[in-house]
Amino acid sequence: MRDMNGLFRLRTVVSPIYEENCYIVARPGRNDCVVIDPGLDPHAIISGLEEEELAPAMILNTHGHADHIAGNATLKEAYPGAPLVIGRNDERMLSDPVLNLSAHSGFPVTSPPADSLVAEGDILEIAGFQWEVLDIPGHSPGHVVFLQRFPTGQVAVFGGDVLFRGSIGRTDFPGGDHEALIRGIRRKLFTLPEDTVVYPGHGPVTTVAREMRSNPFCGLE
């Protein structure tokens, strides 16, 4: 795992086909962790957990599209005590391959039901973290992001398919809303400190400052 300035440890597992980023996040010195968006290669995620001698205390889904929930069942089977969490307006996508966009892919995806539903303003205290929940719909109706503030003033956002380096999440899927997505990014992410690091659901990490200044879809300059 990479040490992120002593604030947390991070391992990224990139699943094939859609190159989706699953994140394993842990505090230094702890053997519990949070798994965010387990994708289409859950066995690689479990191998990573075992290599790091970590056990998930919670499984977080930023949204309900198949490439971000495909590993839920395998993770829940391996770690049944880890509650599964998703935004309340994406709950239906867990069990419905049509809604989660996998029905016509040749490998329809279903997930166990959520153990907890979250919405903006909720705080999840788990594995030594306090995760703030923000609602940023547009890519999906109930998309949420998970935000961590550190005593140093630094902020990390695990943002799913909201904001990418130089791009944004698609809004042409059922339930998409381009204007809502842009509004959410500008009002909720671009108001964070400029050095906020965004860990997206696909592609490389970025910062609020970089996207404010250069993102062709939602930048402010």
C-alpha cells in the first residue's frame, strides 16, 4: 500500500474491461479498512486485503452501476460482518441488472442488499475515519461521494464517476442529468480547498485546483 503522507494508506485495484478503480483505504497501524467500489475483479481485491493483512470494516458504493458493485457479493461472502453502504436513491440498482446497466452485457450483475443507505450530511465513523457523505447526482440518480477531512487541513474525496482528470461522468445513461452533475461539482467539490485530492472511479487521481482551471466540461476558468 502507498503511504499518503502518514494520513492513510491506499491500495488501488483496477478491474479489467472498464478499468474501474476500487480503493482499499486504511489508517496507519490498523488492520481494519474500508473498501470503496469493489468492481469486476473481486478476487484481486481479496488478494490485496490478504497481502496487506487487512479486513474490511465497511464496503462503500459511490453508485449502483455494475462496474462499481460487481464485487459486492464476493466481498460480502468473504467478509459477512462488513456492512454494505450505498446512496438511498441508487439502492434499486443493486438488485436490478437493467438499472445497473449489466442486463445486456452478457454477465448480468446483482448485489446483496444494502445494510445501510446514506444521504448528504451523514457521517460514517468506521476504521478510524469519519466519512462525510455528499449527494452529487447526475451520472446516476443517487450518486454519492465520500469525503475525508484530516487535522492537517487536507481533504480527500473518493468520488466515483462524478469528476475525472479532464472529464466528468457520463450523463447519457438512464437517470442521468448533465446539469445536475455540473451543478453538484461546482457547488460541492469546487468549494473544497484547492489542494483537495480526488480519487475517481476511473483513471488517475486529480485535484480540485486542476479541474477548476482546466476541465473542459466544468472548469471555472
